[in-house]
Amino acid sequence: MSSITETPDRPAPAATPETRNNQTEVFAVHGADPEVLAYAMAKYSRSALSMKESLKEISSQRAEQFLNTFYFQYGHRSIADLAHIAFAIERLSLLAAIVLVDEQRWDGQERSTRYQNFRKSGWYMPDFGADQASLQLYVATVENLFAEYHTVFEAVFASLKDQVRKPEEMKQEAYDRTLKARAFDVARYLLPLATNTSLGQIVNARTLETQVSRLLTSPVAEIRELGEKLQASASGPAWNVYGSDLAALQRDIAALDPALGERAAALLLREVKTAPTLVKYAAPNDYQTRTRRELHQAAEELLRHEPIDAAPMVDLVDDFDTLEIEIATTLLYGACHHPYRQVRRHIGGLSAARINEIVDLGLRHRGRHDELLREFSAGQALRFDILMDIGGFRDMHRHRRCVQILQPFTALHGFAIPEGVPEAGVQPLYDQTVTAAHEAFATLASGSAPDAAAYLLPLGTRNRSLFKMDFAEALYISELRSAPQGHFSYRRVAWEMYRAVQRSHPALAPYFRVTDADAPIDLLQR
């Protein structure tokens, strides 16, 4: 019903095209370059033009001029959120993949070690220069890990076939495929972080800029090179899925009508650069480099003679801290290998002035455009200090609604023994293989190739990480990751997260729809 009514004193105004046109229009947009589309969307705030009108008048050159002014000069960084870019990143190491995806604003998918055989994936080879001893140790360790990966897979697969009968209604192919996936769940514990993988990501240009800068800041050569390649891919011509077909079509048109062929070439064969402007200034981040170095020194000074406390797989720290203590503890936690409680105990014993000095370490080198370190994302009610195998962590790493602080890779925490290894009779082989890899890691870490050492750590190696979250995220992770079809590693972590909440907040525990990690499961259910 119209809100305008006719009265004896005032007749209703005549309808105009503007008042008659009250139909909302919704349409998807396809075919615009990412930066051009970002410019068109940003124009909504300053222009009455429709999207169709804006896109008709915008060129890539005008988009570049606009972005140079408003993004770089005026600092309107939200404009870059409007440009989304898809990347394929292939044949990078698992180590580099973990670093690459460590973004809170990230969408993507990676090759799964649960469903694919990685024996022929290949692996990353660092540059050892003239250090032949380190090179030989590295190659021998990686080759041994891959050989025993295959041995353990075959043994566990055979063991599972002995344990689990094939239902009559189940096809042999489906039965074998399911049990092989279960066997890969176990064998993957021997894959080194040097193993090659592939992934796809879709990110906005602002995330891409910070991601590239973070990668360029890494001390690891492969990761720096990855940053350079991402930047070059965003700035250079993108691969067109239909490029070959469009080229063939243009040739056919030119054969029939050369003039029309020239017009078709300008449209069909033009190069598309996805983000030539928004990431061109991404560079190594001096704030992160200097801050990480000083935080590492501070952690060493505070904890130098302190052995690492024993800690459970999952430790819920939900008692109250001052914000200053939480931030200082988190800053040093990411620079050491000690449990969160142990670091906090030491921080809590310091004077207020010394605590503030540690907080200042995380801020003193911050430049005008630098985002705060993730460690400053503080104040969450639930903090889970998790010690688990790297392979299982990679699955937990996908939960980006929480704040994650990763400690450096190390062999100090030992390794996990996956379910199925003892039953298959290969635990002595498994233990020997992982122990040898850890010894090789220690040799490289203390020698001339410390940056290459982490590549030798198998996925069964335990590492520590801090997950800060609200109640809703704790419930979501516990429910999703405890499901029977999940990997037994993160199922156990999700169950222990629930148990920790149950102990601290019993009134909230009944709302968790979790699956007991100790309950028997159907191994044929995926």
C-alpha cells in the first residue's frame, strides 16, 4: 500500500519515473577483470551510476589510476577486499603449504594425504651449496621416509583387510578404496614436510598483499620464492581456461573476414592481469622481521634454563588474565616451544613494567601501514593449547574463525604413534624411521643448513599451537571434528576439547553433539 494518500487539501503528487521504478534489480556479474570490478563496486559510494553503467565506462587503465589514488595514497584498503583472485599453486612442499595458508581470511583446498598416494609426488630440494654431507643426509632421510611410507601403507592395508570383512552388498572396488584411505591415514605420519603437494586458493587482493609480504619475509628460500611467484602471477597475464578455444575461434573469424578478425582479436585474445596494481608494492615486512627476532631473544632470556613442562594433548586455559599478561604470554609463546601455562606462569611473576616492555616489543617497530601481529588478537574466553601431530594439525588449521598461534617446528616433543601401526606389526620400523628423521633434523638444525632441517620432520612429529576462540567455535570444532568419518588424530583432539569444556563449564556441555573418540566405529564408513 502506498504511503502517499490523497486528501481534500492536498492532491497526490503525480507519479514520476523515479517513483514508479520501485523494482529491485539483482544480477550476477561475469567477465569483468578483478581490479576493474573492484573499482566499479567502490564507485557505488561516490556515484549514482548503476553497476552496468560503471563497467561500460571503466577501463583497466582508469581502474589503475583510481586504485593508485584511493588505495595507496589515501589508504582506503577496503577497496582491495572487492577484488577476488583464484590461484593454482602446484608442486610446493607441505612445509610451504602450511605457511602459505596461514591466513585468517583465506579460502582454498589442498591435495589430501588421506585419499591420495603421495609416494610419487616428489619432494622439495633445498640448496645446500658446497655442503655435500648435509645434502647426502637430507636425500637419504627423505628417501627412507618415502620407502617406509609405502611399507607401512601396505602392511596396514593388509591388516585392515584381515580385520574388516567386506559386506556382501559392497562392491570390491568401494571396499578396497575405503580401506586404502584408512591405510593412508596411518602411513601419512611418515611423509616428510618436504613432500610436494598442490592447492588452489581464492583470496581478495588485500589478503593477497599481506600474504605475499609475509611470504617474502620468511627466512626459508622456498617460501620467499613462492611469494615472488604469487606476486608475479597476480601482476602478469592470467591463464585463460578457454584461451586455446578462443584463439582458434579468432583465427576462423580472421580467415573469413580479416578486419573482423582484428576486432575479434582485441576482445578474445586480450591479456587479463588479475591484480597488476594492488599487489605491486608488496615487499618484505621489516616490522615482522625485527619483531620476531626480538621476541625470540626475549623468550630465550626468560626461559633459557627452563625445561619444557609436561602437558596434555589439549589444555584449556580459561581462567582470567589481565589483557597485558595475555598479550605478553602469547607474544612469547609463538617464539618458543613451551606450553602456554608455563610461559604465563613466568610472565605472571614479572613486574608490570617488564610485562609492558614485552608488549612493547611487539609494537615498537610497527610502521604506518603494518597490521598488528596476530598475537595481539586477545580477549577470547577459551584458549586451547594443543600438542598434536603435524598431519592432524593441518586439518585443524582450516578453522579460521579462531586465532591460531603456531610455534616453530621442532622434534623436541617427540612423535605420535598412529592407530593401526602396532596392529599391523610395523611399530619397530615406524619408531626407527621417525627417530632417524628426528636425528637428521637435529644435525641439520645445528649445522650449516638450519633452514632445511624442518623439511625432514615427518607428519607424525608433535608440534604445539594455540587456538583462541569463542564458545560457538569450540562447539563447532568439537562436533565437526569428532565425527566418525574423521581422522583419528583430530577426532581425539576434538573430543578432548569437549571434555575440557565439560570440566570447566559443565552446564554448557550438554549442548555439544559430539561423538566419543573412544567408541568403536565402522571402518567402512567415510
